Amino acid sequence: MTEKIATIEDVARQAGVSIATVSRALHKPNVVSETTRERVQTAIAATGYTANVMARNLRLNRSGMILLLVPDIGNPFFSAILSGIEKGASQAGYNVLIGDTQNDPEREATYAAYLRSNQADAMILLNGRLPAPLAKAPANATPPVVIACERIPGCALPTVIIDNDEASFVATNHLIDLGHTRIAHVSGPTGNILTTDRVTGYRRALKSAGITHEPNLIYRGDFSIDSGIAAGRALLADPKTRPTAVCCASDGMAIGVIVAAKEYGLRIPHDLSVVGFDDIPHAAAYDPPITTVRQPRRRLGEQAIALLLDRLGSKTPPSHGETGPVIIPTELIVRQSTGPCPSS
């Protein structure tokens, strides 16, 4: 005998509510009381009901998929952001498709085509660049897109970011407050907006303290540990000209600088202070634990998906640029990699 497949009507009957209430509890749980949600979930478990997601998506003329473009899926910085996005998407009945672009414009364009072919309903960009097909589209014809982490200059799409300029200023100023005046900066790659903003904050802090900026104390990295090692070896090679502190644009590069410093026999922070950026899990576990700028990464993801779901639920085109980007606050986490400037 064939086992009867549970329906939404069975769930409603078991829970003692209407079919509409069951639907709201599943797809818009925020508009249903906690008691009702629990009754519906208990009824679902009792009946073995499984929603026919494919049929519902066909009925609503949607794919049920959100596309997420990430420049490097191997970078641990993105893990908490992805978690925040996925949780919010799942609660709203969407799946997340991650596109690892490797900063390749062709890969970005390929993924963006998913929107035009209705394989995805919306997109979140973490790569700091609008794919070519979308950049050429009129603003009122752009599918639901939200930008997170890296702002795109001149782009008025909904954006969630931190104030990288101010965060870098605070990090550099921490070193200045400790008595350091010869402070190096290990930046990200040329052409990256994070690089521009964090270098600006570093230079602004020096100027505010009356410290002369020395161009040879800025080393271009790429946010990786290897580039931090290369930066440390270059900046610390000459004992007569080496800085007493280094402010890095990522925790990975801060780890690299510390590796290089130890190669030269330097003690952290007695001989050299090092500041990172992001507060990835390795920062607190490293030896010594790294002073860093904490980005609320999960909150960045949660805010990005909230903005996107708002756009998906809106029946009117977005009015870009009216409210400006959403700025998420950062926090300087002081650990054991920074200390007073060593006496000459």
C-alpha cells in the first residue's frame, strides 16, 4: 500500500490553524506569533510534511536562488559573512549559490548571466566590482543587487560596508598613542578600494599627529600571509631605517610581518609593534595574539541579506542613492602584538 504524502492541509488540521497561517509560518515567520510557529513546526514534524519548493517557485515565477559573488572563497575573512547571509536567506526560503570569481571579470560576467537567464533571483557582491553586464544596464532595469564589504565608487546600489578610512585611522593612532613615530603600513593591492581607504586613514593619522609621511614606509601587499612576509623582510632588513611599528591592512599580512620579524630576531612587541585588520579567528590564537580592527563580519552578512530581501519584496523600483550606504561600526581589539615604542 502506498504511503499517503502529507499536505499543507494536513499540517493546518493538525495544528488547528488555517492553511494561510501555515503558509505564513513557513514563508513569513516574522508575521506569525512564536506560539503559532511552534504549533506549526510541531504539526510538520508529526505529519512528515515537506514543502514542494520547486512547485512553489514555479508558481511564484522565481528560482529561489540568491547568487553570492566572492573574490576568494579560500580567504577565512569571508566565512562569517557567508554564514550571516546563508542564515537569513534560508529563513526566507532561499538557497545561496556561491560564485568564487578569483577576481576574474570573465567569471564575474558568467555568474551575472544567471540573473538574466532566471537561474537566480538576486545577487550580493563581495568583490568590489559590478560585473560588466550589470554595469551597462540602466539603473531601473538592474535586478535586485546588494554590495557588501567593498564599496564601488560611483555606484548607487544598496551597500553595506565599514568605514575603512576611519578604522585605519584608529589603528594607526593606537600606535601613535604608544609613542611610535616611525610607523610603516602594509597595504592591499593597487586598484583596490580597501587599499585606497586604509592608506588614506593611515596617512591622515600621521598628519593629525604631526608625523611626516615617508613613502618608503608603505609596502604594497595583497592581503595574504606571503605578501606580509615579503613586506616584513623588506621593511625590517636595515636596522638603521626599520620602523618600530607596522600597521597592516589584513590579519594575514600582520601574521606575515611577525614571521619576518622573528627571522630577524625581533621580539613582538618589545622591538616591533604590529596591528592587523579584520579579526579573523587566527588573530586571537597567534603568538602573540594580534591587535586588530574587528569587522563585525556576521553582521555585515546579515545586513546585506536583509537589504536584498527587502528589495525582493518591494513592488516598486529602488530609489538609489537617497539614504547612502549602511555603515557598520568597527572596534579596535588590543592584544599582545602592540606595546610602547622601544627607547633608542
